[in-house]
Amino acid sequence: MVFSAIFAISVLKAVSAFSQPLQRADRNSQIAHEQLLDKAKRGGIDVYFEGDSITRRWGASDAQYREFLDNWRRNFFGWNAADFGWGADTVQNILWRLANGELDGVHPKIIVLLAGTNNVGAAPRTGVDEAAVIEVAEGIHAILDVMRRKAPAATVILTAVTPRRDRTGGMTLAPTIDAINSRLARLADGRRIRYISINDRLTGSGGRLAEGVTVDGLHLSVAGYQIWADALKPIFTELLGPPAATDHAPPPTADPSAPK
């Protein structure tokens, strides 16, 4: 009985830590946060994308991601969409950014969230990593709570964690990612929080990544982003109507350390 009580307390402490905001310590990330705060204050945003590098690369102005930004504009121009993703962020880092002003006063109509792959990491696994499942699920639950509080009128589109290779090139992370997504699906109510998964279109036979949908076994290619766009656009049209002829979202930002 004593052992069970100690174990329960340790689990509660771990869950609490997983849902706590965590600030990035590197100066580049701090400058990026300042950029995103400025973007938020500019207004004109109806669709707010949040996440890590998979989200960020799509709507960023870095020269090496120009083809991704071109794809972003082809799909979303007229819906006033702005990208607030930041590379290498964990769910706790995203939670910190949201808790520290990046969603304040924005009042988007739609929020698109994709997060959690950096908590999973690239280390090969044997079976399901239950600790990673709890960490991502609890962290995203906390993110959704902040989003509902700061943008109560927004519909949140919660995107399943996308498949990735481990550092050996294998797909040993698939059971853990599947378990995470099973938990995430249960966070959606189908109305104010909607869950979507594009993973069946990103994978082929044997659950391996389909040819050409990523650039490195993790980050999406133009083809991968188009698959995501194709899943999002019907929802955007349902909630916002067809895209307008003009767009009022603030301009995209770049990595502060990237060559100008």
C-alpha cells in the first residue's frame, strides 16, 4: 500500500511537470519570441498556426524554405493565416510562448496546432514509450487550456503528431506516436476542438513513410505540406467561407540567425 501511494504521488508530480511552461534559454529563441510578439500585435489574423519546426517552416520567410512559403500562400492566401511555429520547441516550450503573450489580443477564428514530436525525439524505442505518451498528451492538454482561455471564440484544429524515422532510419517510434495520437483524439469534442490526422497519407506499406512526403524523415516536403493543406482547407471553408481576394495577415518572419 505504501509503495502504491508513493508511485501515485510520483506519477502526479511527473504529470504536473509535463504541463508546466518552459522558456527556451538560447538567445536566438528569445529574439524569435520577440518577433512573434510583434507579429501578434499587428493583428489581421483569422487563422493562427502554432507548433514546432514542422509548422514553422511552412510559413517562414527564410530563403531555404521559399518553396514551402510559396505553397503556404497558394493554399491560404485570403484566409489571413499567420505562422507562430518555432523550431525545436517541445510542448512545454510552446506552452510558455502562449502563456507569455504570443496569443494575447489576437482573437483568431481558427487555431491549427501540431506539436509533440520534439518530446518524442529520435531515439529508437522498443514498444510504446508510456512516459513520452503521458508527457505529450498532458502538455497538449495544457496548451489547449491556454488556447481556450485566451481565444475562446476560436475553433482549434488539433493535428495528430506526424510519423517520423528514428535516428537509425527505422520506424520504431510508430507505436509511441500512435499511442499519443489516440490520447489526443480524445481531447477533441468535434466542435470547438477538432482532431485531424493525415498520417495514413504520409505512410505507405508496412507503416513506413511514403516516398517524397518528408525531406529528412521528419520535416514535411512540399508534397507533405500539401497533404496537410488538403485536410485543413475544407474546414477553413466551412468556418470562414472561401478565401478573399486580399489578405491582411502580418508578413512572415524568419529565423533571427538566418542569413539576411
